[in-house]
Amino acid sequence: MRPLTPALRLLLAGAFLLLLTAALLREVTAPRWLGLRLAATATGIEVLDASGPARGLVTPGSRLLALGNPALELEASDLVEDPDTLPDYATVRRFQARQQQLSQALAAPVLTLQLARADGSLQQVQLTPATRRPLSSLPAAFWI
């Protein structure tokens, strides 16, 4: 059996990396997408931008209070990107349990959002999440 040439090895490595990248992109865009960009603030979870399914239904500047039916009240800690910054294991376990609840709520075909508008009025919105997240919605940090 002949050994693989360096060019063929490089070609195989490139093909493997291309398949791996495709699998990663498929996985990262698989969760249902609301089109909301959120930020944790001192007053709660603020909607910074509403695009995709949320465009026209959710006003930027509103606070997202709860989601799902029954309603799951949201906390600023629900937006933690990296749970290793949490202070102790009990907090990490609570965070993971809440993430599981949020995931189950997001799996519903129609999602109920409870919002507090900037003028103080309350709003309830029925939103049908997109089945996949568009690549264009992935943040710059993902691509880096």
C-alpha cells in the first residue's frame, strides 16, 4: 500500500474541516429563533433589537418579563453566557435547571411573551419562532 502524498493529506484534512464546519453551523442554527437581542440591565431584561419573527410585535426598549405558558418569569441571570462565572455550584445547578425550563418553553409552536413597554404599560405578545436561526444573526464573537 502506498503512503498518502502530502497534497492528498492536505486535501483530506481540508475536506474534514469543511464537514466539521458545516456540522457546527447546522448545530448552531438549529434552535428555534425569536429574533430578539436582549441585555441584562439593572431593571431586568431589556429588548435591544427585534428582528425576524419579533419584528413589528416587540418594541426595542421594552423589558421582557416572562415567556411561555404557563409564564416563566425571567431573571437577569438567565442571560449569563458562561456559567463558570457563577459563584458556586448551587447557583450553577439553578442556572442549568432554568435553562432547561426556558428550552422547553421555546419548544412550543407559539410562544407567549410578557413585556413591559417603556411607557410602563404591560403587553402580551403571541410569537411563532422561526424554525432555524439565520447565519446573519450570529454575533461577531461567534465568527471570531
